[in-house]
Amino acid sequence: MLKIIIYVVLAYFVYRIFKGLFSNNKGIEKAGSGGVIDEMVQDPICKTYIPRRDAQKRAIGGNDYFFCSNECASKFEIENKKEESN
């Protein structure tokens, strides 16, 4: 009985070795360098984190700001104008 168990375990290991050698390695692929897909940025108004590629970008006062929506961007611009006038 012990011989059968040893043969089964040995056959399993041989199977795994051959499967690893001849597989196409179709696992999870990482993006380019470092595996980072997209940077998360924080909306300064509602403090929500959003992917940089989906954010509304505005250059205000020489700085780039990222917003989750046009509403937050407009609100920030209004608040920024109020601060500049004071």
C-alpha cells in the first residue's frame, strides 16, 4: 500500500514538472515597468481618490489639479478666485 502512495506522489510531481515546462505561461501579466497601471490622485474638494487617466485636469495658478468631476473643478476654481480677491 505504501508503494502505491509513493508512486502516486511521484507521478504527480513528474506531471507538475512537465506541465510547468511546456505551458505557455498565460498567467497574470504585469504592466510595463514596475507593474503600476495608473496613479491615483486625490480630488482637493471631496477628497475622493480617482485614477489619474479618468480625472478632470485643471491648471490653476500655475499648478495642476485633478478632480473627480467638472462640478468639483468648478467649485475649486470659485473658491480659489475668492481667496485671490481677499
